[in-house]
Amino acid sequence: MTYKPGHKIQAIHIIMVADEQDGTEGIMAFMDPLTRHWMPLVASDHIRLEQIYRSAEIICRQFGKEFRVLKFTDRQDVTDQIKETFKK
């Protein structure tokens, strides 16, 4: 996808799953077979949202789970606070 100059992320969507036993929520992820790292299902544009939604449908169908799509829109730059936290 090509971004216009000055484009800024206004919202992110995540695919959320909950543990049926205790209600604990988490971001759905899949294991990347090349890097063997977990890749969370997160999107910041409509094209990626459709991709992660389709992936979530396949994964949940396979495991008999349900998922929710959550949208987060409160943009805050917390870089300085995080730098301080991890400096120690």
C-alpha cells in the first residue's frame, strides 16, 4: 500500500480472543514460520484489517474459538516515558 505524504495513523485494530475459563483477553497472533516469532494480528489501515480478519476467521474456525475486532483511537506519543522505563 502506498501512503500519501503526511499520512498519520489515526486508529489501530486488533483481533482479540478471550480465555473461556477466566475471561483473560489477549491479542491473537500466529507463528511466522521463517522467523519463528509471534506476529500479532494488528492493522492500521483497511487493507491490513481485511487481511487479519480473514486470518482470524481461519484460525478460529480451526480451534473452535471466537474473536472480537477492537479499534483503538486514542493516539498518544509515549516514546519518552518508555525510554525512561527501559533505561534502568
